[in-house]
Amino acid sequence: MMTPKSGVFLLGSCVAAIAAVGSIFELSSGNPELGSLVTGIILAASVPLTGVFFFAAVRDARANQ
């Protein structure tokens, strides 16, 4: 059963995954709008956040079954 808490975690996971994919496309274009350093930092932060948020959402959903 999904709770609001697990829904927020899942939303965070989706947003972080979208940020990671967008950063990859920006870096592969050769000329990122925010610069290579900032885009790289966003990519480096969003990849682990995707996993952390997804794991927290699954753990919360399982705890409420």
C-alpha cells in the first residue's frame, strides 16, 4: 500500500532521474547551458539520489503493507 510519504519519495526519485537524464543530454551536446562543471555536479548528485529515494519509497511501502 502506498502512503503519502512513499509517494513523496517516489516523486523525488523521478525528479532526480529526470535531472540525471537531462544532464547526460546536456553534457553530450558539447555546450551545456549551465556549464560543464555545474551540469556534472547535478549529474553526480542526481544519480545516487535516484537510488536513495527509490529505496526509501520501496522500504516505506513494504513497511505499511
